[in-house]
Amino acid sequence: MLEGEEDGPEVKELESMRRWCEKQARFQRRYSQGYTDEGKMTPERIKKLSDVGFHLVPSYDQMYEKLATHKAETGTLDVQEEDDEELCAWIKEQKNLIIKRVKGKPIPLSDGQIQNLKSLGFEIDHPAGGKISLATIDSAAEQRRWDSMLEAAVEYKEMHGHLKLPSRKMRPKKVKKLHYWIDTQRKEYKKLQEGKESRLTARRMQRLAAIGLDLSPNGPNKSWEQRMQSVREFASKHGHCKIPKDHEMGSFVAYIRNCYRLRDEGKTNGLTDERVNDLMEVGFVFNVNKRPVGCTTVRKSWEDRFQDLLAFKEEYGHTLVHDSYGPLAGWVRNQRDGYRKMKAGKQSAMTAEKALRLTEVGFHFDATRVRAGTNRHEYGC
């Protein structure tokens, strides 16, 4: 047809038919997901469309059976788009429906269909109004993806000797996914430091530390525990804690002394009583014109209690401290409470560094699971 000529009757009829087919496909797709749309699609209409060879979207039951078969064969609910685009899209749609349900919105799935998804492994029972994402609905698949990316990070380090990925412009396509994953771990770590809810568990931090991944490469300051460890090492090596100005910790020492002076003037700052105690116990010199201040408190620091825990483990072979085991038992309870608060995004004395150190020595943040599967007398519980 030449430019400027109007469409003939046949072209208009074909265009009308195309639009009608698109509508039927849309209605049938929504019907397969459980939406009724006021009778725009019915079983009778689906049969008529099928009889004339119309391409139909599989029903909920058909897709559920397909996913059940997939899990039976692979042990996972994770389906890659390149393997089965239709099933992958359906799974995502079910997860989106679950999110709506958690938010209190009506969804077309029946109680029976929801129970079916739950039986396959979908995490359905989230608190109403709580935080939820596509990843948290299938936590097992999310953990497998995390493990897979950790393996990719290990392979990259073995090949290059480090985990410093090239800049965005110079980055090969095959490491873009790895860069995104590493960036995500650092963001989750930052949430922990800020006291926000995070998916980065102590176990994951331990595994990341084991491969040498720096979770805070651009951080302006080391953590307090890292600083104190350096101070202890200096005191152990030199027999005193009078750190000179030209030492690598010189700026830190100057900062602490200034904070201590401000405390004496009644001005509050980041130097808390607990931190002052930590420094006093190693003989830190707050004022170079005075003799080192001795420890005047009987309250042990976090590090001292941690060492007590190591001694307990050395003697008993585990870290499940019984409630009758004096102050150490109270300290252990505080660590578990602090960890739960930190994971929930609440204010807590627990830090990511402390959680990592505890995990590395086999500390159990949820001892109930361990005790439930063991002989309680074996642990003195």
C-alpha cells in the first residue's frame, strides 16, 4: 500500500482481530493466576480458544506441578530464566503475590494454593506489615546464590591474588555480577554498623573474612576493637603504653587524649566509661605529664570477658556457658541479646566485629537449637 492511502477493510479487520487476540491472551493469563475479572475469561471460553489452537498460558495447577517436579529433580525452587522463562516468570509472580499478602492486600490465591506453595518451601508466615523481599520468600535459594557468589570471589582471588576489582569502565562483563555482590555485602555490613536490620549474619562475616574481603575498604576509621588490639600489641612489645607522636597510632593517641581532656571539662564525647576502662587496663597514658593511670574499676572489659570465654572453651570444649557459671554467664546472655537487637536494627552494644570474633570461636547466638539436639548433661545445661 502506498504512503497516504487509507487502510482497506481487510487490513482494518486484521488489526481488530489482533487487538482482540491480545485481550484474550491478557484475560486468560490473569485467569490462570486466579483473577476472575468479572467473567472476562471463563473455562468455556478457554476451551473454545484451545479448540482453535489459541496459545494458552498454563493454569496455576499446571505450573505448580511443573515447579514441584523441578524441585524433586534439583532440590531447589531457583529457576534460571534461560532454562525455563515461563516457569521463572510464574515463580516471580507467586512471590509478588505473597508480598502483597504480607502487606495485608487481597490476592487471588486460595488458602489451599498458599499451603501448596508453603509445602514446597516458600516462606509464607511473615508478620503482617513486616519487611519482606523476593529473596526472603525462598531463603534456601538465596543462600545457594550467596554460596555461589562466594565461590566466584574465591576463584577471582586465586586468579588475581586479591579482591580489588577493576574500576567500572575497565571491568569485564563477567565480573560485574561479582562486583555487585561484593558491593551488596559491604552495604549490609554498613547497615550493621549503623544499627540497622541487615541480612549479613555473623557466619557470613566469618566466611567473608576467611577469604580476605575487606567489608569497609573506604572507612575513615578502624573499629574500637581493632584500635585496642593495636594498643595491646604495642604494650606487650614495649612493656609500656606511652605511644610516641610519630607512631602510626599517633593521631589516634592525640584524639583520645583530647577526648579525655574534654571529659574532665564535663563535655561528653565518644570516649565512654567503658572505653576509658579498656585503656586504663593496659596502662594508657592520658596525660604525658603524669604517670600512667592504673585501673581503679573491678568491672571487666568486653575483651577480658572474651578471654574468659576462650578459657572456658579450653577447659570444657564448648562455649555453652551454664547460667550458674557466674558473671561470664551473664555476659554470654548479653552477647546473645545484643546480637538479636543488632540484627533487628535496634540500638545495641554488639558490633559486627564482636559478632565475627565470637563466631570464629564457635559461639552460638541461638543456643536453644544446639541444646535441643544434644545431651544437655554433656554441656552442663
